[in-house]
Amino acid sequence: MLVRSKNRILHLQPVQGQEFNRLNMTGLTNASLNGRGPGKFYRLAASLTFLIIFLVSCIEYHPYEASPDETNLTKINLDRLLANPDSDTLRFALIGDTQRFYDETDDFVDVINGYPELDMVIVSGDLSDFGIEYEFELMHDLFAELSMPYLTVIGNHDLVYNGKTVYEEMYGALDYSFTFKGNKFIMINTNSREFGFNGRVPNISWLRKELSEMKDEEQAIIVSHVPPDAPDFDPDLVEPYLHTLDSSKKVLVTLNGHLHGFREGKFPDSQVRYINSYSTEKRSFVIVKIWDRGYDYQQIPY
């Protein structure tokens, strides 16, 4: 039996075949010689078995638990980012849906570290595939090798099992915002299906408040996982979501993931423009350049 603990792997070898018969007969003989009889031996063996099971259960590491080694990563990366506003032009790499594509993500980190002019990496959700803590930790170990900060939104795969708890423990709030170089980044959870299309995801009242509090000279960049024209976005919220973005007159562009491929354009019946990220599976990413009332992008295969 293989038992995995947080810090070690224990091998419990079962006793089988002739060795089991030899130990069993020896135990019975010794028990009889001591005048206790086989019944007491079996009770003793059963007690020892339960004791072993109890001890193993105390050290066993469950893959779905939420006690990550790394915490508060959003704040840590924001602190790094906001400490270096060295120019007016903003440049960052956009990637998403890293999931179990560890080799591809590792290669992405190596490549992106060759772009020292970039301010950050934005990951548009689905850091994990099954919402398991170990997946989040593996992906963070890769991104920790970046020479720049990275910031994330939560994806639908990240919400499987207790992924929501793991993400909140490791990174922080599902909805948050920050301002950098005159750009307000609004990072919003749009994974409606995982919340049962309950009418509260995305949180449009929070989004409206974030947009209304912007300064006149600022422009907004909306980052989410599921785009509003995807079936996993609450259909009852598509119109109010896009209306909120359009009516603010502040939104420069939205950045999304979920589709595992690149696209760029406008949402139907809206003036809101979008850029959809590649999955690392496709071994491509997008570099986005932002300036006052404008942006450009470049697709980079690797």
C-alpha cells in the first residue's frame, strides 16, 4: 500500500502467501502455548489492525484538502507590480487555461523571461484541471520562476471540488481590482455555471460600482475567464453585463480565456472589444500593449 503524506511517501507492504501462513500459524501456536487460545489472538490481531489504520489516517494527505503552503499570492504579486511603475506604457503577456499542461507552461515561463520590458503576466483562469490543491501548487511553482509578477482570475475548472477554497486560500478574492499606470484592472469571476446560474455570477452590482468609482482620466481593462458569449456565462446576465460595460464609457478592452484559442473583436450588439487568450496547450501567447485610449497586441508562438 502506498500512502502519501504532505512531506513523505510511506510504503506499507502487505503480508501475503506463505509468509502470512507462517506468521499466522506461529501466532496461533504461541497463543496456544501461552494458554490464551486462538480467539484471543484474533482479537489482538484485529486490535492491531485498527491501530495501524488509525495511525495511517493521521498522516494521510488527502488530495482535496485546502491547506496550501503558499498564500496571499495576489497581494504579493500586486505589491511587486505596483513597486515598479517605470513608464507610462503598459505591456503584459496574456495566457490562460494552463490546467495540466505543465511542460508547455514551463516552456512559456522560459520564453517570457526573455521579455524584460513586460510588466506582468495575466493568467485568464483555469490554473488547475480538477480544482485540486496539488495542481494549484504545481502551477504556482512554475510561475514562481517568472522574472515578473503574475496575476490571475479564477476559471471554471478551478471551481471543481473544493477548488474555490483552495484558490481563495492561495490567491485571495474571486473579484478584485487594482490600478496601474492609469489603467484600472477589474478581475471578475464569470463562471456562472459553477454557481448554478444563480443570477449573482458575475456580480454586476460590484462591477458597476468599480466602474463608477474610476477617475476621469482612467480607463478600464476587464479580465475574466468565461466570455459573455459563451454558454457557461449566465444567459440572463449577458445583456446587463455588456450594458454595464458599454454605458460606463470607460472600458478599453476585455481579456478572456476558456476557449483555449485566440480571437479578437467586438461582442454582438456591443461596442466592447475583447481579446481571448491562448491555452498554453497551443504553445502560443499574446503580448498586449496599452496606452491612453488605445491598445495593440502580438501573437507569439513558442
